[in-house]
Amino acid sequence: MPVTKALQTDVPALNLLVNSAYRGETSKLGWTTEANLLDGMRIDEETLTGYFNDPVVTILKNTDENDLINGCVYLEVRGDKLYVGMFSVSPLLQGKGIGRDLLLAAEAYAKQVNCHTLTMTVISIRHELISWYERRGYKATGEVLPFHVDKKFGVARQPIELLVLEKYV
């Protein structure tokens, strides 16, 4: 199905999807889980709702034939760069091209908003995920950031660093 812009009415479904893709037992059914690295929720409905009130933020969604959301990506214009985050695909559907389609839609969106660099952060020890992004043209910038202190993104079980990856489009 096509990738489209998410609406504020999608918040409950987005919340369920993102948390199921990153944390808890359900996330372990896919290969993108962070459940062994972080405790807590990845996102909540209040934070998601706030994103829809921010003019520099867009969330794209992928839906199935029944209009159920099975993938999403958070996009934020930061100057001349587009930040890509909260990239989520249902653990039961990973490896079926949904993630690729979402990234291609993010690149198209970047061009629409006159951003020629996509940027993201990835947990440094997530080598398989970093490799996946590298196969899609993302490259490490050499910049390393600390994991968020704000517990709304989860509580780290160990010290975590974030690598900054970028792709020029």
C-alpha cells in the first residue's frame, strides 16, 4: 500500500506500532528490537500528539489493504537537513519491503521540503541495523552522541551511545 501522511487520529495506532516494534516481548519477534537494551516505553500518546502540533514535524505511515498502520517514520526539518526517527515496522512484517518504502518516501519528502541531507541517530552497538542503513546509502559522520537522559524514550540497561548517520539526496 502507499505511504501517506499520518493524521492526529492515527495517534493510538502509531503508539501501539512504535512500542511493539521497539520494546517488550512483541518486539523480539522482529530483528529491530531494543528490548534487551532499554526498559520502558519508546513513545506515548501525549508525545505523539505533540508532534502533530509541531509545524516542522511530519509522520509518514504505511498501511495494509485494511487501512491498518504497519509502518511509520518521524520526519523533522532541522535547517537544511531532514531528521529521520521513530522508524518502525510491525515485527511480524519486517523484511517485506515496508521499511524500504518508508525510507524512499522520506527521501521524496526531503526533496519536497528542500532538504538534501537526511540525518538519523542509531544505537552504536546495533551493527545489523547500521549495516541495513548503510546498504541504503547512509554513512556514519563520525559524530557520536549520548543517549537521551529524558526517560520518555526509555531507560538504558547499559551505557548507550548514538551514531549519527547521513545520506545526501
